[in-house]
Amino acid sequence: MNKMMNIVLLVFLAFGFTACKTTTVERVDTDSVQDLSGNWNDTDSRLVSSRMVSDMMSRKWLTKYQVKQGKNPVLIVGSVRNLSHEHINTRTFIADLERELINSGEVDFVASRTERGEIRSERSDQADNASMNTQNIAGEETGADFMLKGQINTIFDAAGDTQVKYYQIDLTLISLKDNRKVWLGQKKIKKVLETGRFR
């Protein structure tokens, strides 16, 4: 009986310690760097997209196109493949790329394949239900001139309590007219992690 009481007491104590554990929340600026695990994070996505788009907009392909065609090129972002060793939400990285491209003012931008499906469905609904003077008819879409595609790769190295994470992000801008690669961009990130026992 004594043994049973001790077990029950231990269970209650364990539950009590768990229940007393508190979580504190601190609001921080979204632009602040919070690198907790050493994995790819929002800071990496924001900085890489900003720097790569800035490099892309500074290259000769853009001015050549604008001079020859007399207008801004129309871009679309295709797939960005995650070939790394960790889970990376490439959709947020693509959203960062799209924002940087649109905000540059140097290119026009069209909806992605998945977005176009929803928009076309809305147009079809308008054809049946909207008044003639407010309908947006099919067949008036703007086609893209270039597609931006890419991939994220990683290399890990570790010795003792030290680990190095190396990220390589490659982006390619391809002409949809003739499949020419007009810009190749690359950004590298290296992070050193110290995992000391008493940290």
C-alpha cells in the first residue's frame, strides 16, 4: 500500500512541475534576426530574395530588353526546388521573390499557374452572372516573357560540438520565347553552430 501511495505521489509531483512550467512571449520586429536553430529561416529568405533580385535587375538583359521592346519584361516565378537536407517552405521564399520583383518597378508580373486557375474560374463565373459592362472576358491575359526558376541546396559538415551548414541558392531566368538563359544568380550562406554540452 505504501509503495502505491509513493507512485501516486510521484505522478502528482511530476504533473505539478509540468503544470507550473510557463511560456513567455516577446514581440520582436519582423526584420530582426532570430536565428535559433541554424536552419533556413525568414531572415535568410528575405535577405537572399532581396540581394538576388537586386543583382538580377542590375544586369544587361533588362536594359537590352527594355530598349529593344520599349516596355518592361513580363515575369513569372516557376518552381523553386528544395534539394536541401531540411524542410524549407519554398512558398514563402517565392513570395519574397515576387514582392521584390514587383516592388522593383522594372518588371511586370503575372499570376502563377495555380493562381491563374482560380482567376479563370472567376472569369467563367462572371461570363454567366456579371453584367456585360463589368465582365472580364477570357482570352485577354498577358503572357510572360521570362520565367524565374531555382533550387536550394545544402552541405553539412560536423566535427565534435561544431557543425557547419552551407546553403547555396541558384536562380535562373529563362526566356519563354526561345529557352535562352538570360541571367544566372547564386547566393551562398554559411552558418557555424556550436552545440556545447552546457550551453
